[in-house]
Amino acid sequence: MKKRFDDLGVTSSMTRTGDETLDANVRPKRAQSFYGTGNDVILVSNHINAGGEGFSYHC
């Protein structure tokens, strides 16, 4: 998904790349650490569970 955003020119960041459980208070702070909390920031959370081979997405 990140590669697709990059291909489209959409700035994106990964908050996790491995199996890591984040406390509910840590999760938004980690996401906000990339871009801040300004009115011009839109945060889209995309969660893809492991366990299957491949996935598809459409833009």
C-alpha cells in the first residue's frame, strides 16, 4: 500500500513494519510524530492483517 501511495505522489509513512502491539495512547502519538497535529493534517489508518498470501486494493 505504501508503494502505491508513493507511486501516486501521496506522502505516507509507516508507523509499524513488524508485529508490534501499541498501547492506545501510543498509537496516535506515533502517527502524529510524522506530520504533527495541524488542521492541514489528515491521518488515514490502514491495517492489513498478516496470515494470507497477497491482497488487492483499488484506487
